[in-house]
Amino acid sequence: MNLKNILLRKGYTKIKLKRINTNHFELKATLNGVKGRFILDTGASNSCIDISLGKKFKLNVKDSETKAAGAGAIGIETKEALKNKLKLKKWKYNNCHIVLLDLTHVNTALTEHNANAVDGIIGADILEKGKAIIDYEKQLLYLKKLVYKF
């Protein structure tokens, strides 16, 4: 039995990843019913979108005291949005916290390597929530389906 069949039996959703010129994986996601392009970043503690896209993704944006840091940038002002609906293929998370920050440095690096700009980043918070397993060879992300109690 192969990894895919084992994980699908255990309630995981299979999500295709696309390797881009920077060697990042890109994936499509739907946030609050709006489709977007994201990169997968296992080193990013929080999932985020560009601060200019709050309205596009129907976010209820609030101020945040937190300063962000990332590759090539520190002390970045942030905002946050709570209780969002994130969908990656059939995997759904209905209480997603999103950090909003200026992703110009990320998109500049991507476009300098002939890759398209992205709306945001799927980070370790989502990977942990979904008990993620990444199959690098087959370029697949597996997330365990969440069970919601009503």
C-alpha cells in the first residue's frame, strides 16, 4: 500500500503543489469564498496575506501590536483578522487566524526569479492544524480533515 492510499484512508485530503522558479511550492486556496494564490512556507509561523488585500478576501481587519520578521525584513507592521474560512481543495478550516502585512519583499523576490506574485503565505499554523504531511517527491500536501462539533 502506498502513502497516498494510507493517508486518504486516515481522513487526509490530498492537495497538489506546484514548484515555482524559487523552489517554493505554490498552491491555490479559497479564503472567505475568494480564490487566491499562496506559497507554502513551513518556516512561517502564521499564515498571512498582503495587507492591501484585506477587502478582496472579505477580512474583518483589526490592529495588532505584533511586529513581523521574515527573510530579509524585520519589524514589519501587522494587522490581523480572526474567524476566517480557509479552504484548500476539500480541506476546510472555519476559524482561521490571518496576519496581514506588507508582502512586497516576498513578491519582489518572486518576480525577480520569474515567478508570479502571490496573495499570501500558508504557514506552519495551518500545517500544524491539519497534521500536515508533505510528499516532496510527488509534490503533494496532505491535511487531515477537521471535525467540527455543533
